[in-house]
Amino acid sequence: MPAEFIQFHKPHLDQKTIDSVVETLKSGWWTTGPKVLKFEEEFRKFVGAKYAVAVSSWTAAAHLMLEAINLKEGDEVIIPSITFTATAEIICYFNAVPVIVDVDPFTLNIDPKAVEKAITSKTKAIIPVHYGGIPCEMDQLLILAEKYNLKIIEDAAHAFPSYYKNRMIGTLGDATGFSFYVTKPLASGEGGMITTDNEEIAKRASVMRLHGIDKDGWKRYTKEGSWYYEVIAPGFKYNFTDIQAAIAINQLMEAEKLLSARKHVSDYYDSVFANNELLDIISIPDDRKTSYHLYVIKLNLDALKIDRAEFIELMKERGVGCSVHFIPLYKHPYYRDKFKLDPGKFPVSESQYSRLVSLPIYPDLSDREMHHSSNSVIEILTENRR
Ligand SMILES: *Cc1c(COP(=O)(O)O)cnc(C)c1O
């Protein structure tokens, strides 16, 4: 193992963030307080949505959004095969059915044609996942939603900030969930946000994120607060904290800078990998802008003597950490067995999955590191050409 190992991901940290966290700790607001409110307001303005509701994770956000649209046992929700298990598990919380469909071979985003084929009288919603930060074909999905009276609840865990036809992700569907998990483009360790223009969804999610307490439950220990509150439903404990918000506010203020730092890495990788017959890269459709959350290469396995697992091992030997996004849902024992999923029903996912490798991309990745990472890719592929 080389002395220096390039981690697959490292969070961005600056002195301002450290100072802000220390100041928050000294302020006594360790859980939900003024910083969370400020972050919600700044995030809402940045995205251009009517409401923003901060929560403890994307998973919490999605649970609340599906609760707010009144998802019921037996309802069906259409999701893509290539995503994280969170996208599917939240549907199972309701004893509803995740209907897993195939993806587009180029962007790996949910395929609108596969979505339409999967719609039944029980379909209640679609959860598009903006894979790696590249927005899904939203117009086609919005047309389907209108035609079949479905809700669109977006998985924007990767997509901050991303744009579809100059509209920001977070303003298109009925409601959108963001993740602030440590690896995500805006990170606070753990955290999430719902954005929506729908007042009912925003209100219900705000109440349910903190025990179902009617309103401003977090204020009850302040001067303006009162000891009296009413519980209107058995809610959850999904609130965001001021310590997390201190980190998130700084990341939000730096969002453009962090984005261009990721773009710098992506542009460099693109320039090195273009026109190499041993791999394919994902090109961004002209009408969209990505957050550059992931940089995914697709190995041309037919031209190689090694498989993806061997490739990742060789990258590791050269000191470069890689990952895979994602193991298709139908391959996991739970979904495969419970919903009797046949891999043959997902030909695109099947042909793409075994080729996918995610390379390091983050603002603090140095030029030297990105050169080493891309050189390693080229050397390994060239040495292992069939
Ligand atoms: C990270 C991720 C999630 C889950 O986000 P959490 O904030 O960790 O709950 C959901 N969907 C996708 C596509 C993700 O990558």
C-alpha cells in the first residue's frame, strides 16, 4: 500500500465552520434553534421553493413526505433499480410496494418509458433519483404524473445544486428531499431537507418531524415559548440541530465555490478519459446542469482481462479509493426475495452495473491527487487490455 492513500471522499472543512460550531456549542443551542431556522430560510431562498423543512436525514425527509401525501398499505411507488436502499426502504415503512424499474443506459436515471409501463391503478407516486447529480428527464415524468394523477417525490440526495432546463432541483416535483450526509455535496455529517411549494406537505412534515407537536415545539424552552403544547399525531424524532446547521450554513454560503471545485475535477477527468475505448464516461445532457456529486466511469469489460472488482483492487494498490453506486436493488436479498424480482426484467441495469466505478471527486482533492487517480485508471486499463 502506498504511503499516501487518496480517500474516496473527504468532507470540506474550513476555519469559519470550526468557529461557527464552537460558537454554537457556547450558545447553548445544541439542538433545533435559531441556526436551523436561518439555514431553512437560506436554503429555501437558494433553491427558490416556497417552503423548506430541515430534518435529520434524507431518509427522514422521505418518510415525512410519503406520510404527508398519505401513502397507504398496498399503494405502489415507482423507483429506479440503481439507487441506495433508502429510496426503497421508506416505501416499505408503510407496507406499500416499491415498484422497481429499469434505468436509462447513459445517465443511469429512471427511464420514463419503464415508468409508464409500470403504472397501475395502485400507483401513488414516483421517486426519481437524480443519479450523481444529473437531473432526471423531469418533463416526461411530470407529464406522466399529470396524466395518471401521481405525486412526484424527488430523491435529490445527490442533486444540490442541480438544474433541469434552468429550473433548480427542489422546485419541480410535489416535494423534494435532500441529504446532508457527510459524503453529499452539501454536508453536515447527517441531515436532510424537504423543499416544496405545497403548504399542506410543508405543514404536515413540520409537525411530524418533532413528535407531532402542533407548532413551534422547539420554542417551548425559550422566553417566547410556553410550557403548553398539543400533540395532534404520533410523530417522529427527525429534527435537525443547530450544531449541524452551523456546518450546513457555511457549506451553503460556499456552495458555488465547492461546486466549481468539483467541476474542476470532473472536467479534468473528462479530458483524460475522452475517446478512450477502454471506458465510457457519462455526458451531461445539454439541457441540464449537475452538482458533480459523483464521477462514474463505465469499464469496457469486453476489451479488458480484469473485472470491476479486480480494477478497484488495483486502484487501491495504487493508493486510490473507489466506490460503486449502486448495487441494483433487485440484487439485495430482501427486495429480491420479498418482491420476487427477476434480474432479466432489468436488462439495462444488468449490462451497466458490472461496469460502474466511482472515482474520488470532492473540493479538497488536490490536482496532484486527481492526476494520480486518473493516471492510475489509464495505466491499469492499458496494462489489462485484452
Ligand atoms: C445518501 C442517499 C440517500 C440517503 O440519505 P441519508 O441522508 O443518509 O438518509 C438516499 N438516496 C440516495 C440516492 C443517496 O445516495
